[in-house]
Amino acid sequence: MKTEFVWPVRVYYEDTDAGGIVFYANYLKFFERARTEWLRAAGVNQQQMADEHGLMFVVKATAVEYHAPARLDDELRLTVVVEKLGRASVQFVQEAWCGQRLLASGQIKVGCVSKAEVRPAAIPAEVLAKIG
């Protein structure tokens, strides 16, 4: 079984649309926060990676399916699972839950790129060791 990382997020007014539910694109922001905290928990400092190696992670592809709405003040549980780890990319499966209710699920692929040219680059070995 693959290790699941969990990060809590509360829904704020700014996250909702005119109908009072979470605006669909905000799930991508929630997923991004969870991946960032997953990296931090693994001991990967993204600013340090940029400064020392000239590398950064960028989102290459997303596919999100929406199952149920979240509303103002809901406490969400975001999950992160590494589905596939490549030499220069990571594919994640992520979910947003409110209690036992699945709200959104997605596949997100991020690539490691050079900051200067924004071209694919190998993930540093020490980073791979921490996230693999």
C-alpha cells in the first residue's frame, strides 16, 4: 500500500462562489497546498532546491472529478499519494474529503524543471531519496 499524506484545510468565505459552495478551481489550490506540505514533511525545502540546484516543480497536467460540494466553514481532509515517481516527474492521486464524504478526486502530474530555461530536469538524488 502506498503511503497517504493528509493535510487539513478549512473552507473560508473567499473559497466559495455565489452559490455558497467551494468554487471548483479552488480544489486545485487545496491540492497544491497539500503537496507543498507533503514535501515539507518529507524534508524537502523548495526554496533551497531552487537556490542550490536551480530547479523547481511545476504542474504539467491535472484531471479532477467533482463528487460533492463543500461549504463555508467545512473542515476538509486533503490526501496526497504518490502514484508514480519518475526521473523528472511525480504523478499524484489526491482527494478532498469532508468527514466520510468524498468531494473531489484528481490526478496531478508535476515535473521538475530548471528555473532558467523552464525545461525538464532530473529530480536531485537527495530529493528522490526523501520522496521515494
